[in-house]
Amino acid sequence: AMSKSAVKISSDLLSNPLCEQEPSFLEMVTAFDTAMKRMDSFNQEKVNMGLAEEGETRVFSSVFPSLNMAVKRREQTLQDYKRLQSKVEKYEEKERTGPVLAKLHQ
């Protein structure tokens, strides 16, 4: 969407009457317009490649179910780690008493 907006801005600049009056400004705006159009086409290619890779990933995940299970285990472990890290931070903020230190060590 951002590159589409940049192309729209460059097109609007090209239609500006100032471009007709100043040849140097017209040259700069034309170069800008060309660059924005190239950037837009490049971004569109990246999006299309990403969609193709996503399809390939789905195919591979069905071919290699163990890979899919490993990804799920990793996500679960990451969630557990974040949960435990928040507990540790909570105990570190509390007053350092015997029970709090024991729970923190645990």
C-alpha cells in the first residue's frame, strides 16, 4: 500500500503545472516517478514470491509432519519460557524474604 501511495504521489507531482514551467523540476519528478514505479513492481514481485513460498511451506509441512510437530513444540516451549520469565520478574520486584527467595530460586 505504501509503494502504491508513492506511485500516486509521483503521478500527482507529474501533473503539477510547475513541471511545465521548470524543466529541471520536471526532470527530477520524472526520475522520482520512474523510481517509484520500479519500487512498486519490485514490491509486487516480493509479495508474489512470498505467496508462492507460503504455498510451498504448506506442502512441505504435510510432507514432513515431524517438522510441523517440532515447530509446535518450539512455540509451546517459548510460551512456557515467557510465562516463567514473567514470574521471575515478579518475584525479583518483591521484597527479599525467605519464601520469596525460595520461589525465585525454584
